[in-house]
Amino acid sequence: MKAMVCTKYGKPDVLKLKEVKKPDPKENEILIKVHATTVTSGDCRVRSFNSPLLLWLPMRIVLGLRKPRKPILGVELAGEVEEVGKNVTQFKKGDQLFAMTGMKFGGYAEYICLPEKGTIAVKPENVTYEEAASISFGGTTALHFFRKGNIQAGQKVLIYGASGAVGTAAVQLASHYRAEVTGVCSAKNSELVKSLGADYVIDYQNEDFIKKEERYDLIFDAVGKLTKNQCKEALTLNGRFVSVEGQGIAKVQTEDLLLLKKLMEEGRINSVIDRCCSLEQIPAAHEYVETGHKVGNVVVVLKE
């Protein structure tokens, strides 16, 4: 099968399209033909290995010393079951699924084997493979940090980086939780963020929300550029600050995928797709994601 392989740490050109062995499912695994995956900021961080000095050695031990131990990146995908292991009971050949692979990666390939008990769910009926693949990472990350921040109905919630993969999901989910939502993004993305459910939008290029009089019960930094100390003046007395940076990796649960599936089928949340590319174009997609200007998700569509 074809796969985009990260041959070493470095710039996007370390990603090489290669022919690799098609995996065979073990007794408790399913073989999925991948129809869509994504290029996330997390994929780019692993490839480039831009870690703070203090985390350099621990992260190299986790990811691999000279090159990624799991060289086929990609943490979310959607596809169709092609084969099941003999002990699999949950899924059958032909099932359309979406899944998170987490630190096991593997999405940048034509096929992947995943354990039946992994973070997998039947794809929402009313969406494409591209839409299903691109809601998992942002949606599950937002749900994790909203739990951490104990989001409640009626709270004033600010989402910094509201137009990214995590941010676009977070705006919709905060609205689902009946919070009053303020999104922070660039002016060109303000209408999109409003359409996703934000009650207010702040253009970070012209306004500093920290200097405004408004106070928030929960501030969620969806891009990892703020600190709690920076935001303390914008929080209520018991307000909470959560961030994708420095507060651990989001814990992903199958229940979260099932909630996302339900909300997508009800038309309550949608995937936001910036652009699509082919497997061969993943290096260029990494370059684009690293500009920091993508809106929502960059999706990789695998040809039949």
C-alpha cells in the first residue's frame, strides 16, 4: 500500500511517499480502508520536533530518538472496514467508521489496523468521509478541555483561536452547552465564527480582550498561545483557564466520538474544512498548516 512516511525529524520534505506492507488484522483488530484523514498542527509538531528544551529528551524517548517510532503520522481518519479479526464482534466488513488513533498515528496510509476496542465509532450517516474525519481531533480535544474547565450552561466562555480545527469545534460545542460564547479570531474569519454559534467575536489584531471590561467564567486557549497569568484579569473570581498547551494531552474517549456523531446527525455541529489534498500532497499541506492561517481543517482525501 501507499503511505506518507516521516523519514526523520525536520522540515516537510522529510515526508516521503512510499510503498509499505499492507497490515493484516490481528484477532481483535479491524482493517480499515482509509478514505480521509487530516493534517493537524500536532502532526506538524511531531514531524518538526519543535519541543521546549526541558521536554526535548522525554519527548524523544516517547516519540523516537532519531526519527518517529511511528513514522506514518495522522491521528484521525474515516474509512470502511475491509476485514475483521476472528474475535471481532462490534464491527463487520463494509461498516463505515471514523476513528482517532492518538499517539499510535497511522492515518497517512491507504489502510490501517485498529483494535476493536479503540476510539472508533460508526460514521454519522449524513456526512461525508471528509467531514467525519475532520471533526474527531478538534471535537474530542474541545470536549476534554471543557470537562477540565467544568463548562456550565449560562457561563461566559471565551475561545481564543476560534477559527482553527479545535476552535471551530469548541465554538459549536460551547453553544451546544448553552454558554454565552465569545470567539477570538482575525476579522476575516469573524462571520464564520458567528455562523458557528458565537454570540460575540473579537478581532485579536485590533482588540485585546484582556484589556476589555468583560470577565469570563471560562477561557479556552485552543491554539496554545496564552498563559493563565496573562488571562487572570479577564477571568471572574472563580473563573478557569484551560489551554491545549502545557496542560497535558487531551484524553480521548469513544463516548466523545459517539456524542459528536449524534450532534452531527442532528445538524447541531459541522466540520469546517479549509481545503482538501491528496496523499501525495501531504508535505505541501504541512507547509500550509505551519503558516498558522488555516481555517478549520486540512483534509487528505485518498483516491480509490
